[in-house]
Amino acid sequence: MKWEEFLKEFSDRPLFHSSMLRIFDDAPVHIEVQLSRWSRAGKLCRIRRGWYLIEEPYRARDVSEAVIANMVVQPSYLSLEWALGFYGLIPEAVFNPTSITTARGIEFTAKGRRYFYHHVQPTFFAGYEKIERGSDVFIIAGPEKALLDKMYIATRIGKFSTDWLKGLRLQNMNILDEDKLRSWAVLVSKPGFAAAVDTAAAYIRENREGQE
């Protein structure tokens, strides 16, 4: 497998897993050696566990942190702080992607960003949608589910309270639909979560009027 042959196949899909290189005739061990060489030469960036990104200027298009977050750990969807920032529900954009997964929670660093994955039960792995932004397509929680995921984790570690909600500095709350908030909440049988949702719904009703 030569660099030119590889680029012909992958320059337009620069985020790839080493298993995708089976289209070439090389033995797996030879492919791994070549990937290591190209990584040391600065042509590839190893993301995590067999996932690589073709470096500039060799790739035909860029890949966002959102796509990397989705692809490298599956199943997963973007949520929590990153999604709240994406929707403008908190004042700041979030640099490090935060995701939900049914796999074990992990974190890793790649391309200068820290990627966080929080575990939830399979029954709560819902409320996400596919979004297109330029050439990127990624999966992200809806606004209500992003907030609920944040609340789910806070209640799990005993941190949820009205003061905790205030600490999020929520804004643009007019985009939040209380019916959707409650529809996803019924997926959780965790004691105290229903009360937390009631608290959040009341807080949103009381505070969004001045934001409309």
C-alpha cells in the first residue's frame, strides 16, 4: 500500500478506521506498520484505537470535532455542555465535545481537544437527531434532551438543585418545549428524577418570559 494509492481512496473521507484498509492487498501487519510510519511522518494523526485522521494538506476536506466524536465511539451522540452551547442555551461555545453513550464512559485527547463520553442506560439513549452543517453530518441530542442528559448525570451524583440549574446560566429558553422535556423524562425510573424535571420545568417557565 503506497501513500498515493491510499490517498486516492481516502483523501475525501479523511477520518477512517484501520479495518477499512482491507480493500488493499497488504497483510494487516504490514498495514499497521505503514500507518505507524505515516503517523510519525506527520501525514496521519492517530485519534484512538484504530481511528486515524489524514493531516493537512493531504486531505481533500476537513472533519469537525462533532464528526470525530460520533465516529470514534459508537454508539454515541453529542449532548450535555457541547450541545447546549451548539443551541445557544448557554452563553459560551464549548470547545471540548461531550457525548452520551451506552458503552462505558471514557475520555481521550485528540487534535488538541478533550473528548468526553458519559454512560447512560440503553432506555435513555434517545432524543437525538441527525444534523447537516456544511459537509459534516453528525448526531446530536435535541435541546430538551441535551438538558435532560445534563440533569440525569447531576441527579446520579447528587448535585441537582435549583442553584445547580442557575449555575448553567441558561439563556434562549424560549426554544425549550416542556412537553418534549417531559416525554423524554419518562424513560428514567430513577428515584427523584421526576421531581428534578418538575423543578427544571418550573424554572424554565419562570425565567424564559424575559428572554422572549
